[in-house]
Amino acid sequence: MLISNDFYPAIQRPNVEFVTDGIGEIREHSIVTQDGTERPVDVLIYGTGFRPTEPLHDTRLVGRNGLDIHEAWKERISAYLGVTVSGFPNFFILLGPNTGLGHNSVVLMSEAQIGYVMDCLRLMRRHEAKIMEVKTETQKRFVEELCARLAGTVWQAGGCRSWYQDANTGENPVIWPGSVVSYRRRTKAVAERDYVLRDSATKALTTDQRG
């Protein structure tokens, strides 16, 4: 969202030409757009962009039973609370899927996530568990909730394509659909019922064992 109203007036000034054609060639003192027009330039800012719908795109991460993170995220990137991913035990991600913001500082989100991860580690230590993994159904319910909440928002239903949206599905796997306060409430404490704790790769701890 554009918070300032300076942007549109600036590009409507009589001495400004707003060009959206792609650049076909860069010369010593000019650029040539794909329609063949050459324009002199003093400064060229090379904005490389980023890939928010493709986290870990250059990283190989293998989870339980040899599952690759990119295979798990083939249809949609997702993580419970944007932090834990089913099929990837002991994996915690900061600023993961659907924890980006368009209205506040993501530093606040990171702080909440760090606190949540520390609570997860304390829970593992308390139960002497070596492995912690979010339940598949927990993550699935969370993603369904997000999709429902995003459906009528400007981020999803505004009619405009944006970097928040997946190029293939049109879904928004980037933005958190609420306030920072609501997210901090959701991550204030770890709900043990949302996770499977194990003392080995195959043996889950029972309720009695968890104390």
C-alpha cells in the first residue's frame, strides 16, 4: 500500500514521462526500450526485486522420509503460524509463509516468532523430546483459515496482480491477514496439542510420558 500521496502527483508532472515498456538495451549514456526508443539517462537504478512466494528457493531442505521442502510446497507454501512445517521436524522458520506485512514492521513479527520458537524448545526440554513436529491437520486448518480471511481483502480480491500473490494460483501466501497484535496473541504460547513430540524418529511420547 502507498501510505504517502506524493507518488502519483510526481509522475503526473509535465516534465515527467512514465514509461512502462521493457528495457531492450543499456548503452553508455542511455537506455533503449523494446519499442526502439532511446532515452538519455543520468542514473539507472537496478531493482532486482525479490521472491516472497518462493522462500528457500536456493536451499535444499529435506524432511521426514526424504521429503524435499520444495516438493511439499509445490502447490502452496505454508507453515503453521508461519513458523513450523508438517513433515519437517525440528525445523523453525522466521518470517515464513503468511507472516509478511503491508502495514507495519516485520521486526515485530520476528520478535513474536523468536519467542514462539524458544517456547517450542522449552517444551521439548521439559518432556525430554528429541523431535517436535506440527501435526498435518493443525497446519491444514491454519491454511484454510488464512485463505478464508484473505478472500475478501485488498491483498487477494483487489483485482490487481502483485508480488504478494503466487503467479500460478493467484493466492496470497505472503501477507498476514490481521494485525500484529493478533499475531502476537496467537504466538504467545505453544499449544502442545498442535504438535507431536518424539524421543526418537519413530516413537511418539504418550500423554503420560509428557507428564
